[in-house]
Amino acid sequence: MPSALNINESFICKLWEKSSSFCDSLFTSDGQKLEIISLGKRNFDAGPDYLNAKLKINSRVFSGDVEVHKDSSGWIEHSHQKDGKYNSVILHVVMWDEQAEVKLRKKRNVATVILSNFLNRSIHDVWQEIINEPSEKLKLPCANLLSRVETASVSKWIEKLSHERLDMRKSRLKERIDELMKLSNGNIRSKEIWQQVFYEFIFESLGFSKNKENMMRLAMKYNLLTIKKALVKDFEIKDVQALLFGMSGLFFDLRSKDDYVLELKQRWSKLQKSIRTEALYKFEWNFFRMRPSNFPTIRIAYGSHLVMKILNDDLLKKLIHTFKNETPSKLLTKIKKLFQPDGDGYWNYHYRFGKLSKQKINLIGNERLEDIFINVILPFVKLYSEVFNDKLLKQKVSELYNSKRKTKLNSVLMLMQSQLTDKFDLNIQSPSAEQGLIQLYNFYCIRGRCKECAIGKQVFKDSGYDYRVIFY
């Protein structure tokens, strides 16, 4: 595990509590199926981490306590085998395995589950999703010591981090452009390369946390050039949807017989003959514990409209033109309009194949469009302005990034506001301020990098405070 991730027992407890979202079926280290009937009560005093849990191991139901460690060696290091408080432990939960078997003072073996063996996505994605929903118990190490810091220092640091975050996203885009240039022997001015990178990163953003890797893989494997080659001259939105859903693997074993599904499958059977790329697997997509509006079916349906706009309406050219010719006050509204899909008779009333929704569905919500704007469009246009030395475009990006606007604060921003900016009367009223605070939280606060933080340097320079403790 990279040291950059501050994996402690509090994090593992959070993972255990949400194991139904982050893990596939759980088994003990000796191969017995494990089901959680009740997590029990979290214990913050001496003794096991969870009290009065109820678990089913194979066909037997057990009631008792649960203990959590980074790995199995923690049991011995903490001398639990000598402590009667742990006699009621029925399960040992660990992140990684070194020595699976542990014993109680009563000489009874305790079943162990190794969570890393069952994760349904990368540990980095799990980490990101957990830290994006901070616990109410999380407290910034410097929260009660901020009187030592000047407002100007905090404001300047947040501004610096906001540019660091924008440049970090821009660097990812540039790396992909460089990669495609090498693969195609193209040049930096190639319209096709810029369109492809734009397509890939918006698809990644559409996938949100649980499907972003699959959405990116779909766009990379099934690139715009492949789509254009497969389509007939006057193609329709259903052709693009047939291709994307076919390549996603979501048609596999699909038994729905409504007219739309049958038509798409017929179109796919004809179009796939010209495609040599293997489709993704249906089981790779996540639907569990998600809002229906985030289902991959809805995201791919919207993505098909995006592909139509890129190929037929020259979306990228229109985007750059809009940036150059609109005032910052109207720019975001105009861009949202550019990215709104045309009406979709089927996906305006379905979240999944063959299942009618009682209410009309918006294929892309305002919040998601704003996320795409901040995370993809702004860094993309900034990179474009630098590559093509367009000073006006660069200025527009800066103006929009720093413009005031009302926004809905997520849990991270609310925490940073209550524990940091409110104490300095600093308002979170621009994309740059939001991104600066998110960067501070993600890359400094929860990683214990107080020595590298401009605020932490002032707060802890004459203090022996242990700022490395992180609570999730």
C-alpha cells in the first residue's frame, strides 16, 4: 500500500461498515461464507471495536464482538490473546494478511476476514469515496489553534492550492494527449486527438466514483475513430446507443423484450461486425447502492448524445467559441446549454432496460454538469489556451475560475467551512475557493501533511502536537 494513503484502523472500520458497497461476497480466511446480520455498536473505549454484532458464517449464526486491525499481527502486538475483554470476539477484520490465525485467552480460534481480498474496485477509489464523506467526528488537527494564523496567510494558501488543483487536472489531460500523439504519430494540433481526450475525460467524469474507470475504459477502447468507422453516413442516436451499450457488455444475457431493446440489439448485431475490439463485461458495472440517476445505463445514454454532439455538431469548436465570446456572467449558462442532450424518448422514462420510471428523467442534472465543468472543461480549455497561445481564452478561464457564484456545498466543503474558513470570515463563493479547500483537505489535512501546509507550519512550529492522528 503506498504510504501516501493514511490507512489506519478508523479507515478500515469505515470500510467494514460499508463493505456491502465496497466488497464482493465476503469469506473468512479458511473459505467460509460470511454474512453480516448486524454490525453491532461501535466501541470507542477499551475492548473490541464493535460490540454485540451478529454474523452468519456458513450456516451458523454467531453473536459477539468484532475486532479490527491493519493486519493479523495487530492481534499479538496489542496482546489481545491475554486480555479477557476479547473473549467474546467472533470475527477479526483485517485489511491485509500476514498471519491469518488468531487465538483468544480461552484458546479458541477466531475467524478472520481479509477485506483487501474482496474489494470490487481499487483501494485508491475506495479511499477517495470514503474521504469524500467525512465522519462527523473528523476534526482538523489545527481547528482549535487557528488564532496563531493570519487571515491573509490562509487566503493566499487556499488560492495557491486552487491553482495546484487546476494544474493537476490539466496535467492529466496533457499526459493523455502526449500518449495519443505517440500512438498515432499525430501532432499537438490534431483535432481528432483533442476530441478524443475531451470525450474520454467527460466519460470518466460521468461515471462518478463507482463507474468512472469503466466509463473511461469504454471511451478509450471504443474511440471516436472506431465509432465513425462503424456508423453509416446518416447515423442516428440509436446507432450510437447500440454501439456504446453493445461495447459496454450490458446487452449480455439481457432478456427484456421491449421494442427499444430489441431494436438496439438488432442494430448492434449489424454494427459489431466491423469492430475488432472486445466488449467490456456486464459484471464490471456497478448499480448497487446507487441513485438511479447515476446508473451506468443513464450515464451511457447521456454519453451517446455527447458523442453525437462531438461528431455531428462540432461541440469542441462551439465550446471554445463560447468561451471567447461570452461574458463570465453568462458563460456557464451557455456552456450548460451546449451540453444539454436533445430529448430521448426512451431514457427520459427508463433508468434500466425494460423498467419504466413513474417520473420523467433528466439525463444529466445541473449538479453533474457543474462538476464536469470544474473537473474537465475548465482544465481542458486552460490547456488548450496554453498550447495554442491564446491569451484571451486563458484570461476567460481565469475569470470564470475566480468568479463569484452560489453553490451547493458538499460534506467536505461544509467541514472545511465550519472548522477553517468561518473562523477567518472567508467566503466560499467561487470555483477556485472550493477547489483550493478540496485540495487542502484531500492532499494535506487527511494525509497528516501538516509540516508541508502553510497553515500547519505556523500552527505547529513551536508545538509538540501530534498532528498525524486522522479520524474518519
